[in-house]
Amino acid sequence: MTEKSIILFDGVCNLCNSSIDFIIQRDKNDKFLVGPLQEKLGGELTKKFDIPEDYLDSLVLIENDQIFFKSTAALKIARNLSGGWPAFYPLIYLPKVLRDPVYDWIARNRYKWFGKKNTCRLPTPEESAKFLSAENTPA
């Protein structure tokens, strides 16, 4: 089995949680583990990869001990989803200076447009194998 990629996200953001639901539903090859940045395991990974403790500005993708943020993370995730989503991957060849401003604009407004929860979401029993836990987190 290949090592899973990890997606860290803002666990109280409604848009981020919807995005994670979207990813889980389309992760047919069981490529990803997901977890909130605000939870213990997410915090441990942010320390390991020297991400600021309070970082919530984008999805964070950890893949093969490399870390990706913003549009690069989103496109690398899309490349592994079922359906037509891998067709967006060629956008990775556009410079980040063109891709990331759109991502940043949405990120800055996500709470205003989509709202936020008071606490991080908990996975349903069906989703628990997809969420970071002491049992399924790669070393």
C-alpha cells in the first residue's frame, strides 16, 4: 500500500468542511486522510513541517513528505479525485501568482460568505477511517 496523502483544513470553516465532504465522496482510491488544523494531530503535523501554529489560510496537502498550500494543494488533490476533476490539473502549469490570488480572495471571505462552526466537525462512523487518528496517521 502506498502512503496516504494528508489534507489539513480549517475545521470550523463551513466551506472547508464542505470541501472535505466533496473530497471524501470522490476519493475512490482511498488516497487521502483528512484532519482539522486545529486538532491535536493536525497541530503535530504543522509543527513537523514548520507551519505557523495559527495557520488557517488554506488547505494544506502533505504528500510524500512535501507540503503544498492554496491552489497547488487544491489542484494536486483534484488530480486524484474521481469524475472529471483531474481535468483541472493542467492549471498547475499556470504560475502561482495567477492562481493564488483567486484562492486568497475566497479564503479571506469564507467565513462571511459561508459561515463557521463553533467547534471542529467530528467524522461520522462511516468517515472515521478517512480522518487522522492515532491508529491511521503515517509516522
